Amino acid sequence: MGSPSSCGGARTRSFWPLLLLLVAFASSALLAQYQKAPPDFGGSYSFPTPTHPEPRSGVALGIDLVLLAAGLGLGAYLVLGRRSRAGALALGVAAIAYFGFYRKGCTCPIGAIQNVTLSLVDPRYLISYTVLAFFFLPLVAAFLFGRVFCGGVCPLGAVQDLVVLKPKRVPETLDRWLRWLPFVYLAVAVFFAGWGIPTVSATGKALSGRRFVICEWDPFIGFFRVAGPFHMLAIGAAFLGVGAFYARPYCRWFCPYGALLSLASRFSWKYVRVTPDKELDCGLCAQSCPVGAIRANRADRADCLACARCYETCPRDVKLRGGDGPVELELHRRTAEAADDVHPAEPGS
Ligand code: SF4
Ligand code: SF4
């Protein structure tokens, strides 16, 4: 095994090229609409000067962006620095209140996938700076600190996190296959946002067939708006019902932005480490992770949703917090059982 410092060096080297790639992609999304020359229709037609449509006032948009950046920073501090489950939970409740109910789930990086795609494909489509920032900020945060956006800033994730009651394990092979679905959904969403399937209307008008399917099928938007078509409210309720036993099903097996975050967080600079300075390997953290992201007693950077639950059960963390009780008793029981397995009791003793 390489030393922790040498691993850290390799990670840092692979991290910066990817961050630069992300910045280059962001710039191209923004510049695409200006660099493409408009079609020459001839005659005296003059093209309108492009403006970035901002649906809200500058101050309100500024507040949204500041809160997003602050939420990401606070999430990283609470989950990676303070290792606080209570902190992540409180942040999630605040995200549900502001980005969910108050902003009605509208300032959303998940849906922004479609705006970014369309702005790259069609120079006539103008994307707002706020939407661009909402799309890229959580990805940059994932390169730096893992999926802290999912840990407590995304209202869709936070609302699913609140209903987790008695998480059950999904068979590993099935889970592995299901985790490909977000990538399939991402490809479908990008295709429909950028190109679509052209159709003809009843009046004979040619329609591009472009659609924002992520928004059309957002299972929680109706919940945040306390209104919506019955079938969407029912799908949202079904996700929450299933989520009581199979934690965060939309995050794990559907969310297309989660697919992008899982790619970015593979190279994250800092990330959830259950036992950063000592090998405990008792396995209690793996049992406590509701999304099955701990493998071989280590949090998988791509799948870890930064919820901070594993710290709650880690004997090292419990001790650091000055705690005692059920977790330590469980650890003692396991240690005793393991010792019995190695040195079985003599018959009759
Ligand atoms: S996986 Fe998607 S829905 Fe879940 S918390 Fe992350 S961004 Fe939000
Ligand atoms: S490893 Fe699991 S329990 Fe720990 S922070 Fe990540 S998702 Fe939560």
C-alpha cells in the first residue's frame, strides 16, 4: 500500500487537469452563443442584441448564488471538518425550506443540465449566468470536497434523507446495475434538450421535439409547490415511500446530475473518511450507511452522499465526542465474538 502522502500527491495531480477541463467547459458553454456567426439571411434583417434573461431581480439572484456557495462551504465544513450528522441534517432542513419551498425547487443544477446543453447546441438559446453558476458550483465543490451538495444543500436529496426509517440492503449486483441508470437518464435528457425527435403538429407546423424531460419528470417539484399533476405527486410520494426502506432512491438510481457529481467526486481532493487516522475495520460504519457506499470499510467517493451518518456509529468518533453507550457495547460484543471465532471455548468449560 502506498503511503497516505504519496496517494494524496497522485490525487492532487489528477485533480487539477480535471478542474481545468471543467473551467474550459464552463467557458465554452458561455461563449458558444457569441462565437458562432449568425446565419446570413441576406436583405436588411438585423439580429437583436443578445441579452441574458434573468427571471428574478439581480439582488434576489445574488442571494440565491451566495446561499448556494455558502451552503456548499458550510456542508464541507460540517461533514468533513466537524464530522457532524446533526449539522448536515440542519443544513438539509434549511435547503428544503429555502431552495425547496421558498424557491419552489427552481434554482436547480439538475434541471440546469438541459439549459447548458441547449445553449451549447443552439446559439439562439441564451442561458442566464445564474443557471450556469448553479450548474457548475456543485461540480467544482465535488472536485474539492466530494458530494457535499448531495449531503445537505440539494432539497431533493434532503427531503429523501428525512424519510429514511429503516434502510435495507439492496443485493450488491443489482445495486451495481441500478447505479448505471442515472447515466442512461443523463444521456436521454441531454438528447431531448439538445436535439429531440422532430414532429409535425396537427396544423402541419414542424416542431423540433426538444423537451426538458428532467423538469417534466421531477418527482419532488409538485411537493415543493404544493401543487401539480396527480401522477407527478403520486410518483413523488412513491419515491418517499420507497425511500423509507431503500434510502434516497432518486439520488442513487435516477438523478442525472448525481451521475455527473459521482464522476467529479471520484477525483475529489477531500472526502468522507470514516477512520482517517486509525484502522478500525469493525464494520459498524458499513452497517450504518443507508446507501451502501462503504465497501471494505472505506467510503466510496463516487457513491458517498456525504450525509455523515457513518460518523455517528464510528467508535473512534463517539469516543472523540466524549460519548459512550450502545456503539461501544456493540463493538465490545463484536470483538468478543471475533475472539470466540478464533479461540472457540473448550467443550464443558
Ligand atoms: S443525487 Fe441528485 S437529487 Fe440526490 S442530492 Fe445529489 S443532486 Fe440532489
Ligand atoms: S459513507 Fe455512507 S453514511 Fe458515510 S457519509 Fe457517505 S453516504 Fe453517509
